[in-house]
Amino acid sequence: MLRLTRQQREREAWTRHFDGPVAKAPGLCSLCNAPIPEARQKRKLKTCSSACGKAAQTAKYGGARVIFNGREYPSKKQANMAAKLQALAASGAISNLKEEERITLVEGRPGLRGIFYYADFTWDDKDGHHVLDTKGLRTAVYQLKKQLAKLLHNITIEEV
């Protein structure tokens, strides 16, 4: 294997920075090498279809987007949880299942926006009302909103 000097590596980095990545043959998809339709080429898109373009996008925290029952979920974990909860709702064990429900933590005022929490799932059962969030990464903003929900509204957010 040929080792590059520091100067050569820097030169290559600058070339990639200004020229962009090495281009494939014009008119071919940058992901799958399929021909790009003419309408997409006119719009200067580099993928053969919108589905191929979505595959190229990466999620903010690395989760792979999943489509389940015609709805797109940000992760496999959340899609699996939706499947379980929908099965429970169909069997009648839970009721009033909602997805992406907005919960107002602090009301807004003129000139100030309110603070909201978007719960992945909410439902009712014999034990009461449940708020569930499928978490991969517990961000500082999420932890703060979880505490606000508990302190101001006595809402316990369950995590999976």
C-alpha cells in the first residue's frame, strides 16, 4: 500500500473540497448507478428516484427510517413499538392510541413561543393515561422537557 505524505494528503483534501467528490459518469445515479431520468437531470438531481435520494439522507442520530402501515417512522425501534401498540389497540387492551401528540409544557405569551413536547405515543388503559417515548439518545433538551412535564403537569414519560 502506498503511503501518502502529509503534503499529498492535504493537496487531495483541498482538491476534494473545491472540486467535490470524484464524479461518476454523467447521467448515472450516485448511489446505484442506474440511469437518471431526464426530468431529474434538468433539476440537477444526482439520484435516480426520490426513494434513492431518501436512502442517501442520514438521520440526525443515525436511525434508519422505516415505513410501517403506510406511515414513516424515524427508527426501527419506534416502528416496532407502533406495531405492538396497534396490536394491543386492535385487541381492545388499550384505547385512545395517538402518535406524535403535542403536549404543551409552558403556554406562550405575546412575543414568546410556548414550549411543547411531542410524545411518540399516548394511550389509555386500565392503569390510566400513558405517555411513551422511544429513545435512542437522551439529549439535554429531552431531559429538560421530561422534567418540566413531571413538575408542571405531573406527566410521567415512559421510555423504551
